[in-house]
Amino acid sequence: MAEKRNDPRNQEKRPSRLGLHVERARGWGAVEDAWRRHRAEKAAATGEHNVHDVT
């Protein structure tokens, strides 16, 4: 039987799985890429510019 998303028995597993995904993403550089993209989008929206935020 497939796991149900909101099943209370699965709530304990979710944070640890999420943490594993974040750690893997860090290893690939994805977290840093996402942060740079976020800063660049924020700067574009506010008219701010910082050459270190854009790749």
C-alpha cells in the first residue's frame, strides 16, 4: 500500500528525509546556486545591483 502524505506515522520521517535532501543538494552546490539566484531575482525586483550576487 502506498504511503499517504498526511499519515501521522510518516510525520516523524519527513524532517529527516528533508534534511538528507538538503545535505545532498549542498554537496552538488544546488543550495548555493539557489541562494545566488534568489539574491539576483530580489535585486532585479528592487532595482538593486551587486556584481557578486549574479553569476
